[in-house]
Amino acid sequence: MNEPWIRELDRYTSFARERKLLWLSRLMFFISMFARDTYEVGTKSVDKPDKLRCFNELLHRISSKQLNSLINEAGGIPDNQFFEMISEEIELLGIDSEDLIESLNL
């Protein structure tokens, strides 16, 4: 896990449950915005289907974490494993982690 995500994990684990849910919602919102880059401009077609699938899988994992957090205080996958996974996926998708994290914490 890279340094920005390590710092963000420390912040996230200090949040109350409601704040964690808000953070996960914001993460999904921004990831979905980045996924729009996979569309063919001016059409309903997808220009980068493989990349769109990666975005979809990442959104599924984030929404699963959010749903598990609502159902069960523990939230399924441990936070450190969750952050490791999202940091790797975000890097593979070519998203700047520091910019994304800054957007999450406005």
C-alpha cells in the first residue's frame, strides 16, 4: 500500500461509523466519475470495456464494504485489507491517489 493510502487508513479508522459510510459514498462517487473515461464520447458505446469492468469490480467491492458496514459494525473485510485492495486497484486504473484522497476529504 502506498503512503497516501496508509495515512488515509489511519484517518479512516479514527472515524465514527457514520463518517466512514460518508467516506465510502464519496469514494464510490469519484470512482464512478473516473469510470466515465471508458465511454465513447457522444454515444452510448463503451470505448474501453476492460477498464470499465475493472471500475465496476472496484465499485462492487466498495459498495460491499459499505453494505456490510450498515449491516454489521465490523463491516466485513478488515479495513487494512480493504485499503490494500483499493490502493492497488486505483493504481492499476491510473488514478492519482493523492488527488483522489484530497477530494474525499473536502
